[in-house]
Amino acid sequence: MASALTDKLSLLVKQMRGQARMTESNVQDMLREVRLALLEADVALPVVRDFIARVKDKAMGQEVVGSLSPGQALVAVVNRELVATMAGSDIGSATVSELNLAAQPPAVILMAGLQGAGKTTTTAKLAKHLIEKRKKKVLTVSGDVYRPAAIEQLKTVTAQAGAEWFPSSADQKPRDIAFAALDYAKKHHFDVLLVDTAGRLGIDEVLMNEIRELHAVLNPIETLFVVDAMQGQDAINTAKAFKDALPLTGIILTKLDGDSRGGAALSVRHITGAPIKFAGTSEKLDGLEIFDAERHAGRVLGMGDILALVEQVTSGVDVAAAQKLAEKVKSGKGFDLNDFLSQLQQMKQMGGLASMMEKLPAAMAAKAGQVDMGRAEKDMRRKEGIILSMTPLERRKPDLIKATRKRRIAGGAGVQVQEVNRMLNEFEQMQGMMKKMSGGGMMKMMKKMGGMKGMPKMPF
């Protein structure tokens, strides 16, 4: 949805330059393209009709303010309505819906959805989020007695998330599991109980009756509908069935990082009336972000999400390691291959180049997109492999690496000797730059820049 809508709107902004106001004719032209983009993104037809009607009603006859063109003004209207559709409120109101944990502990959260939507992994992701961001003591339990592998999977991912898992087995009834888990959570003073439920490949009455019974037993404070963002048009039928069966309080969209056209975000929000609370952005357990409708609308319209990029970089950076490197460079002790390796690994922790690119505004991403990101990521992994094939002494003293050592390192990393040479050349260039920055070198560089033609003088 993002790329199609961005491309169509950018083209129409250019076409509408020079027009003084938005008229029925130019609004209709743009809305036709918006309608096509939404349908191509698998947004349900009733949702598209409602969205287009609201945009048209608010855009018609609107004066173009200041330096805005009619195209830009209409993009602003589309942006506001995207926010309103995904958040249930316009810009200026709350565009983020927090989890409600205001209950006598344990606060019970029931996870509902079809098989394959990612409920089990999302349960562990949510546990990790609650532990790290909300400082809660979390217990998980699986009521999926039809797939013993699901119980074991939850046990594994719960341990990785740092939460506690309550055992269940295929010969138990989901109702009995729920009672036992709730009793255990109360006795052991857990703040939150996350209940992973059984799913099916399709909607059936047995599933709905079972989850209704679980809801009645547990009386959860949150009932979250987990839906695959790649589900497309069928998401509307699934959402309607779960809405009719349960009083849904929120939605978690999974697989937003995949090859999805994003229509489920608009369709499910519209049909259920429940707010989208989280979005799954990767398969890793930290790949769950609080859904912000305004920021997501910005991504869809090609405005990027710089706040998310800053958060991603901040969370991925080892502050202590960065401080240590800064002090090392400042003292002039030298930048070695261990430091170079650390920089490569920090980039990986931030999600890699491609993940960061997704959050850039469209214009900047288009320029950066001229670089083959897949090739750049592969090149980073090769460099990491080369350094890891070196001995600790070689990493500290790269000058020792001559022809024989290069052949051994290349063999260990599974690359050609030329690639080892190329990596060492890049390292030497970076090392030279670091030397210039140490011992007041940065000040000298800035002064030189200040003396360059067209550059402002520095105040020192």
C-alpha cells in the first residue's frame, strides 16, 4: 500500500501545480488514483468507499493555504483521514492506544486469531515488551491443545523473552488450563497472564465456541485480535467473525515487514472498531512496536518515520561501547579491527540498512535506493566473517597481516584474498580518519573547513 499510494500521490502533486484551489475535477482525478492504490493494497471495498467519501467531503472547495499546491493540500486531507481510519480519531487526538492493565493482578490478556497469524510468537513478543517497557512480572500459558508443537513453541519463546511459562498438555481441556493458570498467577503474584489460544486454518463454530468459553472463564481486561497483515481481502471476513464472537479491545498486526500490501491495517480497524495497538515488524522477539496511526500514515504517504528510525538506532546502540570508542579515539590510542567489528555488529543490532531505509522519507529513500541494499548487507556480513577469521592478535595489530596470513584468513572466511585486501584498505581509510580526529585533530579539520571558500568561519 505504501509504495503504490506514495507513487500515485507524488505524481498527482506534480500534475496539480499552478492550480489555485481544489475543484471537483482535480479532486476526482486524485481520488481515482487513491481508490486504485487502496484496492490494489487489498483494502476491503466498503472501507475504500467510506474513506474516499470522507476525503472528498473534506477536500471539496478547500482553499489552498500559503505556498501549498492543491496536490499538497489534498495529500494533507488524505493523511488526516488515514490517521482517523487507523486510530479512530483525527490528528491532534491520541493516535496511540496503550494496553489497559488497570485490573486486580493478574491482568489477563487473551490472544485470539487464526492459525498462522503468528499468535504464539506475538505472545512472547508482548511478554518481552511488558517486562522491559512496563516492568511487569509475566506468565504465559497455551490453550492450544490441538497442536502439541504450539505448547512447546510457547515454552521456548517465553524463556527467550524472559517470562515464566505455565505448563499445559494436549490431554487437557482449554477451560481447565485457564483455571489452573489463573490460580497459579494469583498465588505467585504475577502482574500479567498472557493466554495463547488455539487457531484454525479457517473460521469454524468449534473455535468460536471454545474462545467464547475461555473469555467467560478468564474475564480478560484485554482481548487482542492477532491478524496477519498479508491476509489481504479475507482479513475483513476473519475480523467480522471474531468481532461477533468476542468483545475485542485491540488488534495486533503481524508480518508488516513482509511482502504485504498493508490493506489489513485499514480494513480490520474499520470492521472491528477496535484500535490497532501493536505491529509486528520482524521475526525477532524485539520486533514488536507500539502502533502509532499518525506515524504509520506518514510511512504510507512517503513522509517516512524519523522518530521510529531514531528509536531503532537508540535501542540498537551499545552506549557504553560507543563511549569507550569515543574515549579511545580522543586519546589517540588507535582504532583497531576489534573496533571496526564492533561498528559492523552495532549496525546489525539496529536492524540493518534495509530496515533503516524503510523509515526514511520517500525522497531520501529514493536517493539511497540507488545503492543495492541487499548487496551492501551481504558485504557487511562478509567483512564480519573476515574479521572473525583473524586471531585476537591480528585484530589488535593489523600490520602483522601479510600474504600468508591473508590466505589463511580468506580460507577461514570462505572468500577470495582480494576481498581480505579490500576490507583491510577500507579499515585503513577509517583508521586514518580516526587518527585525524584524535588529539585535537577534529578542531584542526573544522578550522580548515572554516577557511574554505563559501564556508562560515568557526568561532575558535
